Amino acid sequence: MNTMKASERMKIPRQHSIEQNAEKRSHNFEEVSLGLDEVLALTEASRCLECKDPICMEGCPVNVDIKSFVQLVNEKKFVDAVKKIRESNFLPAICGRVCPQEEQCENVCTLGKKHDPVAIGKLERFVADYEMKSGQFTIPQIETKREGKVAVVGSGPSGLTCAAELAKYGYAVTLFEALHEVGGVLRYGIPEFRLPRTILDIEVERIQALGVKIYTNFVIGRTATVDELFKEWGFSAVFLGTGAGTPHFMGIPGESLNGVYSANEFLTRVNLMKAYKFPEYDTPIRLGKNVAVIGGGNTAMDGVRTSKRLGAEKAYLVYRRSRAEMPARLEEVHHAEEEGIEFLMLTNPTKILSDGNNNVVGMECQKMELGEPDASGRRKPVPISGSEFVLEVQTVIEAVGQAPNPIIQATTPGLETSKRSTVVVGEKQQTNRPGIFAGGDLTRGGATVILAMRDGKEAAAAIHGYLLERSK
Amino acid sequence: MFKIIEKEFLAPTVARFVIEAPFIAPKRKPGNFVMLRVGKTGERIPITLVDSDVTKGTITLIVQGIGKTTKELLTKSAGDFLSDVVGPLGNPTPILEKKTVACIGGGVGTAELFPITKALNDAGCRVYSIIGGRSKELVILENEMKRSSHTAVVTTDDGSYGRKGIVTEPLKEWLDAKTGIEAVYAIGPLPMMRAVSNLTKNYGVKTYVSLNAIMVDGTGMCGGCRVTVAGKMKFACVDGPEFDGHDVDFDEMILRNRSYAAGEKTVLDRFEHAPGECRLEKMV
Ligand SMILES: Cc1cc2nc3c(=O)[nH]c(=O)nc-3n(C[C@H](O)[C@H](O)[C@H](O)COP(=O)(O)OP(=O)(O)OC[C@H]3O[C@@H](n4cnc5c(N)ncnc54)[C@H](O)[C@@H]3O)c2cc1C
Ligand SMILES: Cc1cc2nc3c(=O)[nH]c(=O)nc-3n(C[C@H](O)[C@H](O)[C@H](O)COP(=O)(O)OP(=O)(O)OC[C@H]3O[C@@H](n4cnc5c(N)ncnc54)[C@H](O)[C@@H]3O)c2cc1C
Ligand code: SF4
Ligand code: SF4
Ligand code: FES
């Protein structure tokens, strides 16, 4: 029990994670943040005001019962705390690390009105890590085995969550993944220095322990179509969680030069194929002395910080709007700065320059200023004439957005899609075709881990309802 | 894990593999490929599906050893396993029916071309084939190609077998002789496909080429395989691998395929000079 008065609690400053030294970590792939230790966690938890109306919960897309879990931390019941979280969020060790908390739970926290909000994400991570380290995880008991086989397509956070939830309902679940490893963006996109693979591996093992069967190297739409999953494989429902993996390019001259990457390719080579361990691993990567990464989101931030770690002398982040508009998580921007990333804000690339032999030698850019607000409500960047300059770089990484991969949409007749090739879903993640549900980046066109998980969970509930209805 | 059922050398550096892949076998169409990884630290590489046996659940691949991954693959034998095989990927080749066509293979490209030639022949086409190789040992699948062709000739660069010269020579003769060739399917090294496309352009004959871009995932997720076709960016793995040869920017592609020359050499040297055993000897 926390016996401190509210006024006392408010005096305690927000506790900070232990972090690897910036200079050191900018040369390795080990995790940047080591999280809170027990003392820090207890201090941090004691800051919570235990509000009568815990508004923080509403800020969380899956409505984690934050107040209760923080109370359990206060009582040093760390394992119970993580169990509480897991009632609504099956991947706390991951969310505690990668959620944009400052926009979600922590954004609405009452304490945050006048002081710094409770470090909810850090506490979530602390208890999840505690449970992993102490080996106290217990597989949830599956009470009833139910009739009906369900296929989950894609093993990103939406698919993993949907599969876990369905398994808990008692269904026989099979997960299909195109790549040779499971995890989606958590595996190939987000680098190890933000999300160690051991954490992901443990989460995946737990999902397998629930009885979920996993096929890797299996592309739905190619190895089997969605309709074949119903007709030939005997599945009664299908969840599509194939993400938004197709990279956009800016369409400027010079994008076919050697040394120009999509962030997806760059990060896939490094994370999935382990190019950072080349030549121990076979997959190579081309890294010039100087690297420019285009974009302002998490993907751009991961690309530029990875470049630095691979040995780039100068790693630039080139973004056409200003700092305030950058969609990346605040913590990552802050970490990138500490690591010596050079931010070129209000800068727009116009052309990538060749050495005459198809190799990148530079990137022409233009300075921008902010004009009137555009459709998105953000002030629109407009070029300043005569401000062109050349950035001397040998590698250019474009992180300018992505769209869903069209393979499934093209091979599933009648499935409704939008102009942006996202799959259209109604309430409860239901597509226009009976028995087919979808969620995550595939329906949102690029969002967050926790929103993908939310969709996976909603879809599992909807599939459960659908199958109950059908078995009547 | 994917078990190797059979392995046989067709040429000193080219081998045919039959691999257990029960999900892929029934789905294979001419022109499709798989992405494979030999081992857990390996690269993902694209290899064409040459054939499949639906009842046995096997696929056939023909691989030429040119760098680390393909040479390592050639050291594998029946009973060994590959860690990953995924497919079938890419768009199937458009197979014309009851037309006169030419099929031109260069080097290991003949292996990639063979399933297409067979499909065209089965679809009632009159097929003129050219099997090109640098020298006699590198001419592969001659009998198979001949069985599926109305006319087939072999060319070698050094004249050690068949006609001396390059594949475009017999093709030009056929085009000049008004054989009625309506479409050409060419698969081989990029300079060969460029030469064929340049030739057929003059005759206005539709030419399909299969682009061996460097790939990572093979499913449209990385954009590494991008090629310029008719001035537009295309992803070879999902938009191709076949394109209209008259629209392809071959010069750019040739330069792009050299992107990793240094790294490729590093891993190959490391592989060939690994202590303990001589991989090269084991290979031949
Ligand atoms: C570099 C990067 C960093 C990010 N950082 C953050 C962050 O810090 N915080 C945050 O909240 N969000 C972040 N995001 C966004 C977040 O990762 C995504 O919103 C989330 O992963 C979407 O989950 P998903 O399940 O919809 O799909 P994905 O994670 O994209 O997974 C989809 C899976 O489906 C597979 N697949 C695709 N097609 C097929 C098919 N036909 N058959 C079988 N399998 C298929 C793919 O291979 C993939 O494994 C980041 C994204 C990127 C790219
Ligand atoms: C659609 C397609 C079908 C193919 N079918 C066959 C086939 O049936 N039989 C066959 O022997 N070869 C085939 N190839 C070529 C084969 O993929 C390459 O020879 C192989 O990747 C080389 O890898 P390596 O490590 O042995 O050589 P490396 O030393 O890595 O590369 C040698 C050269 O191969 C090319 N290459 C390198 N890495 C890749 C990669 N990941 N993807 C594609 N090309 C690469 C580059 O041009 C490079 O210069 C095909 C390629 C494509 C794109
Ligand atoms: S899941 Fe994310 S948003 Fe929800 S409480 Fe945890 S950190 Fe906050
Ligand atoms: S809103 Fe903030 S202070 Fe209030 S219960 Fe939630 S975490 Fe605690
Ligand atoms: S290989 Fe990645 S998009 Fe084609």
C-alpha cells in the first residue's frame, strides 16, 4: 500500500531508465535502455496518484488496467502486476519498449497535467522483464477446446496477438508467415538495440506453448490462397495481418543508383539477415562514409541510428518539416541526438547524384519553410528558392512511408480494398467477405504495434463470435 | 527444413536438385521461382522452379555455382537439408498457344527457360530453340530442350560444341528467313538478353526476358530488386521476373547487379579458404 499523501507523491521526480552510454552504444547493437531497476521502479510506482477515475487507461489502445498494475508494483507483487497487464496486453515486454507512450497512456495521466506523467511504459517493461528473468511465467490455462480451425496470416504484432487470443478461446490456430522468421516488423524492422530478439523469441515461444502451429516460409496468395485455406485446408475463419510492407520511393532522379535503399531493405538486411555480423552472416550491406536517411518517423530514426552503429562517420536525418512534426517516438529522437545523429530539418531531397558509374556520391537538397496548414492540419513545407545545396553522402536510405503488400488482395476475389490498397474492415475487424477478418497496418496503412495488437485482439473476439454463431 | 532427395551434376559447376517441398510442388507454374537459404547464416537467393512432381511433393532446381551461396549449395548432397525454401514466387510466364516462338537460353538460363519451352510446346507452339553456352561443358539440358522444340541449335562462344558464336546469330537468321516467329523468350546473362532484345526490336517481335535482379525477400517488401522498365520503377520479384525486353534498362541493371561485388568476394573467399576442408574439391 502506498501511504504517501498526494502532495508528497507529486514531489518525487520522474525516474529515468539506466541507459548505455551514448558514445559507446552508438557503436554496438546492444539495447540502449536497460530499463528501471527494482529501486527505481518502486520509486516510480509510488508517484502514481491512484486516481479515482484512472484516465490513463483510456489513453491505452488496449485499456491496460494501469492503476491496478502500478498498485501491484507498489506492493512488490511484480508477477501479479504483469499478469494484470497481460489480461489486456499479451506482449508487455514489447509494448513497454516500443509504445509511443507519450501520445497514449502517459499523455493523459493526471500527474502529467502539472508534473511529469507516471512512466507507465517503463514500469510495464520492468515487470515484464522481471517475470522473464525470474522464469515465473505460467501458460494460461485453456479451459475449453472448441470446434473450428482458424488461420492467421502474418506474424507481426496483430497476427501474434490474434493467434494467442484465439488459442486462449480454445481454437486450433495455424499461423502462416512469408519470411523465414516470425515477428513481422518486430523482427525485420525494429533494431535489436531497441528490442532485443531474445525478448521476441520468448514471446513467440509462449504463443507456441498455447498450441499455435506456425508455418514460416509460407506466402498466402502464393503457396496457398485465402480461398484454399477455407476449401482445401479446412479453416473456418481467416485473420489477415500482413502489414504494410511495400516501401514507397520519393520518385526523385537517382533512386536506382547503387547505395540507395528503402528503409525496409536496409533494416531487413541488418536485422533479419544480420548484415551487421557480416561476413559471419553472408548478407552484405553497402555503407558509405556518410549516410543520409530521409523521413521523420520511427523507421527513419531506426535507419539513421543503425547507420551510425554500422560505422557511418556522418549520419544525417533529412526531414522536410520541422522537429515538432516528426512522427517518431520522442525517446528515440532524443536517443538519436545523443548518439550524434545530425538532424537536417526543413530540408527536402530533390536529386541523388551519381559518380557516373551508378554509385551515389551526393544528394541535392532544398531548404524549406513552413507555410499554411495542409489537409493533415500540419503546416505545409514550401521550398525556399535558391537554397539548394549538396550533401556529400554515399548511402541514401528512404523512409518515406509504405503501403500494404498487394499479393493477398490480388489473389482473394471480392475482397474490398481502398485506393491505398489497404483492406477495408467494418466494426469488429470484419472484411466484406464472410469469415475473413483483418487488422493492423494492413487495414490502417501504417500505425503502431499496440494498435495492431488491439486489432488482433478485437478480431479474435469477433472470430469467436462468428464461429459460435455458425455452429448454432 | 527442406530435404534434398536427389542431386546430380549436369556440368562441372551446374547441378540439378530434387527437393522435398510438398506445399510448393502443386503450385508451380513455368516462370515461378523460390527464395532459398542454404543454412542459418546464409543469404536468401532466388532460384527458378524448373519442374515439380505433385505426387511425390518435390521440386526441381538447377543451380550454377557462381558465388558463395550457390557454391555452398553445390556441396550439398541427397539427404542434406536446406534451411528455407519459399514459393512459388513471381508471376508465371504468359504461355502463348499454337504460335511460332523462339526460346533462347544462355548458360544456366537454359534451366530457367526449359519449363517455359516445355509449356509452350505442350500448348501447341512451334518452338525454335537456341541453347547457348560459353563452352561445351556449360551446355545443359540439350536433350530436354530438343524434345520440346521443333528446331533446336546449340551455340558455344569458343566453338567447342555446336555452332561457334553467340545466340543472336541463329536467331537473326530465323527472323530473316521469315519463320513467322511471333514472340521470343530469352533467359540468360544480362548482356545476352540485352543483345537479343536489341535485335528483336528491329523486327518488332515481342520479347520476354527474365530479370535476375538481386533480391532479399522476393515478396515485394524491400524494393532491392527494383528495375527500370519503360521508364518506370518495377520490383522484379512481384512485377516480374519477366518483362518486355524492349522496355528494360539493361545498362542500369548490369551496374546495379554489381552493387555488392566486394562483399560477395569476401564471403566467397572465406568459404573457399575455410580451414579444415577444401570446399572446392568437394564441389567437383
Ligand atoms: C522500422 C520500423 C520501426 C517502427 N517502430 C515502431 C515503434 O517504435 N513503436 C510502434 O508502436 N510502432 C512502430 N512501428 C510500426 C509497427 O511496427 C507496425 O505498425 C506494426 O508492426 C504493424 O503490425 P502488423 O501485425 O499489422 O504487421 P507487420 O508487423 O508488418 O507484420 C506483417 C507480417 O506479415 C507477413 N506477410 C506479409 N504478407 C504475407 C503473406 N502474403 N503471407 C504470409 N505472411 C505475410 C510479413 O512478412 C510480416 O511478417 C515501426 C515500423 C517500422 C517499419
Ligand atoms: C528470378 C531469378 C531466378 C533465378 N534462377 C536461377 C536458377 O534457376 N539457377 C541459378 O543458378 N541461378 C538463378 N538465379 C541467379 C541466382 O539467384 C544467383 O546466381 C545467386 O543469387 C548468386 O548468389 P551467390 O551467393 O552464389 O553469388 P554472389 O557472389 O552473391 O553473386 C554473384 C552475382 O549474382 C547476383 N546475385 C547476388 N546475390 C543475389 C541475390 N540475393 N539475388 C539475386 N541475384 C543475386 C549478382 O549479380 C552477383 O553479382 C536467378 C535469379 C533470379 C532473380
Ligand atoms: S500498452 Fe502501451 S499504451 Fe497501453 S499502457 Fe502499456 S505502454 Fe501504455
Ligand atoms: S492517471 Fe496517472 S496518476 Fe492517475 S492512476 Fe493513472 S497512472 Fe496513476
Ligand atoms: S526482393 Fe524485395 S521487393 Fe523484390
